[in-house]
Amino acid sequence: MFATAILLAAGRGRRMKSGLSKPLAKLAGRPAIAYSLKALSAHTKIKQVIIVVNKNNYEGILQLAGSKGYSKVSKIIEGGERRQDSLGCGLRALDRRTDTVLIHDAARPFIGRKIITDCLNEAQKSGAAVAGVPVKATIKKSIGVKGQGLRVKETIDRKGLWEIQTPQVFKKDLILKAFKKFGMNDVTDDAALIEKLGRRVKIVEGSYFNIKITTPEDLVLAEAIARKIK
């Protein structure tokens, strides 16, 4: 297996409401991206790491990758406007030897060796695997407009519902085919491109610690997790 990790760090972080680059936000004294970068670099099956950045965090991430000696970082490239645009930049930068592609959000700092291993192993067998956890909250579908009489339409049975995370791992030929055909579509995760091909995507159990930093409130929880695992 020659697995390449694409670490997506090009998001603008608009919902942070501070102009703060999420990958460079400090958690227990370390930039958020350092946690996932360390986990990916330490994994024996990951041969290379490509970091996709934006123009605002490029210098900070370049300095971090260089100063900490992350030797598996092969490229740091600028991404696009949307997630799938940034993914496309990463896919075009793949080493020709790559046969397996792991895609991970830098805004999810707390992946561990087991999640990486399980997703890689499952993708080797089935071609496509994503990390996820069972939904714990009660989910209700709404009707109306937020702030203008929004009400409950129905309660969704959460049995069988999973909150999907990253990493998401695919055979290279499969993700390239899916991106070529559906890469212009708006999707919220990479597995959706595979689903559009009519292919099955396997779910690997992730971790409730594997949170995504999206809003300022998430930083509070992320800080607590970082201190716990430190």
C-alpha cells in the first residue's frame, strides 16, 4: 500500500467570526493542525502528506511543517473556494505511486492511530471507507423559516443514523473517477462523490473526541480534549 494523506486546511473559517485560521488556533499551546499532522506523519502506512492551505495561513503552516520536521509532508499547496475545489488541488498533486488516498479535515485535530488504521484497512477491502459515530441527539425536521415561526415537522428516528467524520479513505482510481464525474457538484463530504457513482461506502466507527472545530464554542471543547490527551 502506498497511501497519501490529503490534509485539508483551506477553509476560510467564516463561522469563527474572528478571522482566525482554524488550523492555527492554539489548543493546549499547540496549533490545531499539529495534532492531526503528527498522527498522520507517525502512521507507518501513510507514505506522504499533502497539505492544502489558503493564502492567509500558508506561511504559518509552512513554518510549522518545516520547524517540526514532518518529513512526510511532500507538498503544501493552495486550495480553492469550495471544499471540493481544494480536494481537486490535492488530487492533482498526488504522487503517481499512490494507490490509496486518505482525506482529512485539519479542523478535526483529534484523530488517532486506530481510526487511521481501521479506515485504511477497510478501504483496501471495499474501496471506500469513512469514519463516523452513531447519532446520540434527538433529531427533528423543521418547517418554516428560522426566526419566523419555525416549527417541528417531524421527529426523525435516529436508529441507523451516523454522524460522518474524517478521515475518509478511497482507492485512488475510485476517487479520481468520482471527482472527474461529479467534482463540480456541491457536496458536504468526499464520500458523497463516491455515492453518486452508485458505489457502496463502508462506515468505520470513529470517536466522539474526533470533533470538528467550526464555531468559537467548539474551541472550548477542543481545548478540554487537548488537555485530556496531552
